[in-house]
Amino acid sequence: MPTFIDVSHTIEHGMITYKGLPAPIISEHLSRAESRPRYASGTEFHIGKIEMVANTGTYIDSPFHRFARGEDLSELPLERIANLDGIVVRQTRRTDRAIDADEFQNMDVKNKAILVNTGWDIHWRTDQYSEEHPYLTRAAAQFLVDRHAALVGIDSFNIDDVIDGTRPAHTLLLESGTPIVEHLCNLDALPDEGFKFFSVPVKVRSFGSFPVRAFGIVPNASERDGKKQF
């Protein structure tokens, strides 16, 4: 069997994802005890309720997040967010916060999900997570646009340097129709390549961002070698 590797954070009540944005409020619309009088003896149901901003947990940005006329979540082509060939770009030993275009130069990124593994997810839910985080430079984003990457993800607080109000990585990638997945985690569990990547949000009109269950599927050794399975 292939191996499924979850690379998304669990959303919990009171969890802060992005400093300055409210935490999700998770509650019950209908409790199991309240449901019992409505059904036959021994039958009960639970209906949960969540109030949250779209940018919570591990989430995807569609072009609408940045551009009023860009594709919203309901318009994202499935071929750009599901069953993508994935490449993990290892940046855990970098000496600079900025990840530049030269880190992608020798890679075939066309039509692939490019996942930047900075290791910053180790600081998740700490004050340090939002401070001095790694990010992609304008040149790096432009390189990925020019080479037609299908999707770009990162395990950091933001794909841009938050000091730069122009948000060049968001602007260039989303303008080109390239979705962005932020706040990934566990990317060190994925191989450098040879896996499929999925990050599918719910189909909401007039929304630019939403949490995803991001994961990679790594084939077993026999599948990688092209041998038939029995």
C-alpha cells in the first residue's frame, strides 16, 4: 500500500494561526444529549459549529485572496490542487531568511507542487513562529511563475516577508493563477520527489482562502520500480 503523509496542522479551539487574526471558536450546534429526544432510542447525533477566519491552520490562497477578479475557491482548477507531482525543496540549513531563485535553478518545476521545507513549523503556536520567519524573494516567486509551477507551498508563517507591504510572492504567484499553501508542517517526512500532493479546500464562492487537509501520497517500493502489485 502507498503511504499517506499528512502535512497539515490540526485546527483547535482557541488556536492562533496568524498573529493579529482571531482564533477559531469551536462549539456545538446540537449536542448528542440534545439530539436524543428527536430520534429512536439509542440513536444520537452531534452537529458541530465553528466560527473562524478563512486564514486558519494550514490553508490555501486562491487568486481572489489578492485580486478582486481572480479565481475564488470555487473556481480553482482541481488539476492545480490535487494529484500533483510534488517536489520538496530543503531549506532547513539556510543561513538567511530569504530563499532566493537560485535554490530552484536545477529543478524541473513545471506543473508540479513545489513545497519549501524550512523547518519553521517547529515553532508552531509559539511567539517565535511569527518573528523573523523564512520567506521567498520576489526573484524566487518570479522564477516559479516563469517555469510554470502548478502550486507553491511553505511551512512558514508567510510566503512573503511581512515587512514588505507589496507582498511580491503572493502578488506574482496569485496573479499567474498559482495557488499558495501556507503553514504546512511535517515536510521532512516526504521524500524530495516521487510523490503526489493534494491540498483541496471546500468549494466556496467569493472566498480567497480556506483551510485544507494537505497530504502527500508516497508509492511503495514496487510501485516506484514499476512492478505490478498482487
